[in-house]
Amino acid sequence: MTIAATHADFKGPSPESAYVHIPFCRHRCGYCNFSVIADRDDLIDRVIMAIDRELATLDWPFVRTVFMGGGTPTHLSLEQLERLLVMLKSRFRWDDSCEVSVEANPEDITREKLLLLASHGVNRISLGVQSFQTDKLRLLERGHDGVAAADAIELAASVIPNVSLDLIFAAPGETVPQWRDDLHRALSLPIKHLSTYMLTFEKGTSFWGQREKGLLASIGEDDEVEMYVAARELAATSRLEHYEVSNFARTGFRCQHNLAYWQGRGWFAAGPGAARFVDGRREVNHRSTTTYLRRSESDASVVAESESISRDQFGRELAAFGVRMIDGIDLAATLARTGIDVRILCETAIRRTTEQGLIVNLDGQLRLTETGIMFADTVAAEFLSS
């Protein structure tokens, strides 16, 4: 891989990952700010064809990770799901070592769909469980209960052993003991990976509007911190390595696709709202599914935003996202891989965050301190603005 030396001809890394966004869901949850559309299954076939048209411009590139996200890819019917999988294999090349992931909701999991996925090379499944607590699931507007979630995990693991689980903490009214119960339940199940995300109120979502009206309220900051600490402690007890601020994995099961993002390795992407980083340029497709379709079917560009990334901007992003990994940034390896000396480029940010006790340089490995892990967003912002 060649990294150019000037801003004008910076091309960035050659992508070896692919993301495909399937926007369909049974219901848009109140906290969701993703590119999602509900109750429009009549558009599914058209979206698959539009994604195929978008990827047809590629020269059958080799990839090391494939991620089908959404939305809910497993909301598709068996026939539609198989058509999507066959199409992706015709647009990308990968071998048996490729990590092929699909996002799923518990209510969409059936043995037939799991067997279909596995037969087409899917070897990792990410389940959006969010909680096992009945009241919390109802508040989050999820369509399953705790029993159904546990059953879905057991069934998925029996066909595709590499199961990842998403949980949300700090929901309105949630207590620390309730969150610990969620963690204990999750860690008792056959999972290889766990992602824990603090609930945020995103502008434009139903939850944002409800909070503005005083119908929902955030929990206290002390409880948020205690919940995060509990996730770290209980995951460690269950021998899941904390490898990124929000992510834990058994040895050998870190999410390779997300690592490609955090390490700035470049990626292809297609579908409504999908974002790609190719040839030193970041592009984001139209978030509206209907706008995406209208533009695709009229042979117009589906891209809504496009930006050339300079060498220095790329370096700052490498630092900002890389430092979120618990192992940190290997400064010498990053220099050798990208030709960018993060230590020099981000000298001011490194000095400031070091003085604040948020990061430390251990034998050329720039990493968050225990305090820094709690303020990872602050550290990332410092690097991006340096």
C-alpha cells in the first residue's frame, strides 16, 4: 500500500472491507437515528437492485471483511436474503478467512434463515438485543422480550457460533442493579463478543422530542459511570477482553470489520446512508431510502456528501479513532503503514491529554489511561481539533 506524501495527491489506503446498508425494520425505535425505514417492505426488491447497480462500478475487489447492517438485514424474506448474498458474492471476492457479518433482531431469527446465511459464508451474527428487562425493552420500543432474546442467541450460536450481542445502558429510570442483571444474563449465554452503548438522545429522534417535553429524562452521571465500570468488571470476570471503549471479545473474536474502521484502512459501502472511504475520499449516500431509490433509478448519483481527505486530516483521524482501542496506537507501526508520524502531527494534543492524565506513551504505544477511558470522546475531540 502506498501513501502519498502531499495533500493534493493523497489517496489513502486501499479498501479491504465492504459495508452494505439494508434500511428496513419492522419499527423505528424511539432512540434510533440511523437510516431506517419501517412499513415499506414493498421497496426491498428495488433497494437490492439499487445496491447492485451501485456496486457494479467496482472491479470485483478482494475484501477481508463484509458487514451487512441496517436497519435489519434479517428482516428480508428468505428469497430476498439469498438474492442479496448471491449479489454480494458477485461484486466482491473473499475467501474462507473473511469475516462476514450480518446484523439481526431476535424476532427475525429462524433456523432456516441462519442455515441460509451460513451456506453463503456468513460466519458472524450481531444481535440487537439491547436488554433482557421487560420494562426497559418496552421503553426502548423493542419487539422482543428477554426470553425470546435468550432463545435467539442460543439458536444463532447453534448454527453460527460467532455471536455478538448489543446492549444499551443508562435508559431512563434504569438502575445499576438492573443493568448488572442484563450483563449477567448476557454473559451467561454463548456469545463471543459484547458491545455496550450508553443511550444518547439524538436530535430528530422520538426520544429527543420526548425529553424536550419532559416525558423522558437521562439518569444521573454517577450512575452512568457505575454502569460502565460494571460492564468492564463483569466482562473481565467472564474472560471477555476489553479491546475498544465500547467493545469486549473473547480471544480471537475481535470484530475485524470495526477494527478496519478504527485503524483507517478504507472501505467500500453501498445502500441508503452508507458511508465509504475510498481513494482518500469520504462519501455518504442519501439517507432517505426513497431519495436514494429515485436517484439510482434515474441514473443520478446517490451520493449526498463528498469530501477529499488530506494527509494531515487522515492522520488526526487515525489518532482520534485509534486511541479508542484499549491497546492504543503503535506509533512506529502506524508510521510504517501510513507514512504519517502521529507523534509529530498531533504533538499539541498528545501533550495536553498527557498533562491531563488521559493518555500515556508506553514504549511507543499511545493509549488511554484508566481515567482516559472514561473520557475517550474528549481525547478524540482533542486529536481531531489539533
